[in-house]
Amino acid sequence: MSGSGPLRRLERWLASTGARLEEERYRRTGAGGEVAALRLVPAAPVARVVAVHGAGNDALYPQVALFKALVARGCEVFAFDLDGHGAASSTTFILPEVEGAVAAAVARAERGRPELPLHLAGHSLGGSLVLHALATGGAPHALSAVVLSAPLRVTLGLRTALAELRGFLRPATLAQREHYGLWGTVPAAGPLRRRAYPFRRRAGGRGAFGYVSAVQSLLARLELERRAADVLQPVLLVYGDRDRLVPLAQGERLAGLLPHAELRRVAGGTHWSTALAAEAVAAAVEWIEAHSAVPA
């Protein structure tokens, strides 16, 4: 998961706060393998967050700053590799099996554990899968969700790639080396860093960028615009106003379709940088705290 360096850094930080890291594995038969998952447990948990990463990343990347902020406020975090992702996992990205990955993770996060107020947090494709899980009953006990830069559809081109590169070169995003190291901060793109961040798929396009068509096919299947009305939980939507991969207009569209949604805009945020922005992390933590009271 993001290599051993980031995991060990996180483990040391957790120990310094009195929290602990638990590594788990569970079977995803339909996805043809096992899922590697992490549970970040504060000394006295007051809520539980199941976190879902985006396409081409893994359970840790790029969410460590958010995880630390949640743990610091007493939230247990359960993070897992989506089907087909994670160097420590062995699953394959298979349609339609991947549609059930969030429900399976929620069941695992809650099984045999003390009851805690449950929330979901999803980044990019993970956010789209979070909304799908809520709409289809995959997380029946969830009180709310935080969704960062979730796509309804994606189109990848040269202008998009150049815009994302500019976001990566900002001091605020380069500061993420605290969590990942300098080289570990570099995101995967096309063939770059695929050994660290694999995308194992049975079908859905060939070549270095073949995973994009696989993601496009999944998003079409999710039909979020049709299913958004079925999401009854309150949802915080966070989008960057300079995101070319998932434009702000998609967040505005979702905000108009979800029954209980609030939209936050990150000024200057690109697709990669929005989830790392201090205001996005703070908004997510505040939202989860505010919605952790279990209704009578």
C-alpha cells in the first residue's frame, strides 16, 4: 500500500497519538482474490469512517492527511483496496462485481466490532461508488457521506493532463512528502508508477491508458444521475474549480439531484490537488463530526 515507507510513517504517527494500525485481509470471490485493508483505531473511537480511494490509487494514496485528521478527532478509519487495485491485494477489476466493493467493505468494517456512528468518504471514483452504495442499500447504517471530486463521467486528454501537472507542482501539494516521501508523492498516470499502483483488469481497454475506458464503463453502469434521488443520507460534495478531469459542473449537477447535499468549492483545486487541500480536509472532518449524532 503506497509502498512500505508511507505505511510505516503512518504507523509511527498513530503510535505517537496513542492510536494503532491493524492490517486485515478478506476474500472477494467474485473479484478473484483478496483485499488488503487497514484499520486506523484511535484510543477512544467515537465514530467510524469507511474510506474509498479513486481509480489508479490504493487504500492510502492520496488520503493520509484526511486519515490523520479523522483519527485526531476520534474517528476510526477503515481503508481498503478497491477491486483490481493495491500492490498488496490480488483482486481484479471486473464489471459488474466492483459495484459491490463498498458494501463488502462496510460489512467487513462493522463485523465483530462495537457499534459506532458510520460515515462513508470517497475520493474520485471512490466517491461515485460511495453514492452508488448509498443509493442501492449497500451501507444501510451510514449516517452521512463526504464525496470529493466524484465523476459522473471522465474524459482524459492532453489539456487535462497539463492542468493536473500544474496542480501537482504547487507547494501545498508537494508538502505531501511528509506522508509519502518525495518520490511517493508523485501520482500514477498511464504507465508511470504502475508497479506501486497497479490496475488489474480483465477487460476495458488496452495500452497504458486502457484503464480509463474501464472506469468510463463503470460510471455508465452506476447511472448516478438517475439514482441520486435514492440517496437519503446527507452528503458533502467537495470539488475544485480548476478540475478538468471532473469539472465543478458535475458537482453542481449532483448537488441539484441529491435530496440532502451541500457543495463546497475549493478555489484553484485540480482533480489531484482538491483532496489534499487543507480546507477540503477540514470540511470533511467537520461534516462527519456534525453528523455523528445517531437519530433517536
